[in-house]
Amino acid sequence: MEIKIRTEQREEQNYAAIQKTVHMEEIPTVLPALIPKVLNWLEEKNIKPASAPFFNYVNMNGETMDVEVGFVVNKEIKGNELVKSGQFEAGKYAVATYFGPYYNLPKAHMELGKYAKENNIKTTTATEFYVTDPQAENDPQKWQTDIVAKLT
């Protein structure tokens, strides 16, 4: 598992997303299916995504979690009953860049948590940006995921 962790300043970013409540084991099947729905909605509005797709872990409620599946966009948008608009706040973030298969992402999150503890920083819940498209890159060892968490 290859992982590099750093802190960086980020500007405010607008996004479009669909929120879903899921159990942990549903993540690999339920959430990826929402990506084309968000893309179709953006296309209908003539809005181009400004990022790789992301999963934003909003709340973890014991056995379930609320997750937003979406894309950063370059302007403020108005959502609807399916797709909501949101913003990632400007500020300092911890960023873990991980290369490898998705099944190791929990370990990458643990490394980010360890980094935060060792550096005496606190973070919000994390957002995973799936930088590499698995349909374009067959080798899972080359899949890049950026795990981003705002410092509090």
C-alpha cells in the first residue's frame, strides 16, 4: 500500500451530489451507481465536472452512514430533489494520496487518522476523490484516491 500524507490550503469548492444513507457493506455496490446519475444531471444543465467523482462521508451513525456522491463544479448551482448543491469550505486540509485497490481504503483512512494524532491535529469526516478511473486503468495498484479531511 502506497500512501503519502500532507496538509494543504484549499479554496472553497462548490459541488453537486446525491446523498444516500448506506450500510458499510453497501458502499461498493450502491454508491458507484450514483456517479452516472450525477453526471447525467450535470450534462442536462450544461455543467462540466471540475473534479474526479467523490464520496463525501457526511455522518456515521453507528451501522449506517450518510454519504454524498458527486463532483466539484466551477460555479454555484441550484440543486433539486435528487441532486443537491453544496460547498467544501476554504481552509487547511489533511490529504492522503493513496495508490491501490479500493478494498484497502479503510487502512488508508487509519493512516490518515494516525497522522492526525501524531501531528496533534483534528479533522472532520473525510471525502474520497477517485482520481483514477478504473475503466481506463486496469491495474488496481495504479488507482489513485485522495482522501481529504478539513482540519478543525
